[in-house]
Amino acid sequence: MGATFSCGALFYQKIKMSDENNNEELRPRKMRGVAFPKAKYGVILAIIIIIVVNLVYYKETIFSFFK
């Protein structure tokens, strides 16, 4: 049981070290210089698009509540 545990620990350490070495290889070579926007801006943009599309699609229904 002790040998299995130490073997598992060594295997985990080997995987962890290989992940640290490949951190800079996350994106393709041609995309490394491209600056990606933060995820929160994508969420805000998606919410704005949903609201605008719903306003256009349900325009008559929404404005009928104000009459």
C-alpha cells in the first residue's frame, strides 16, 4: 500500500512538472500575439445583445403596456 501511494505521488509530480513546462504552449504560434478581451466583457456584450434583440422582437408587446 505504501509503494502504491509513493508511485501515485511520483506520477502526480511528473504530470505537474510537465504541465508547468507546457504553460507557454497554450495557444497556437500565430495567436500568441493576439490580445483576447476579458470574459466579463463577453458576458456584458451577450446580455446587451439579448436585450436589444428582445426589444426589437417584442416591441409592440412592450409598448402596449405603456398605453
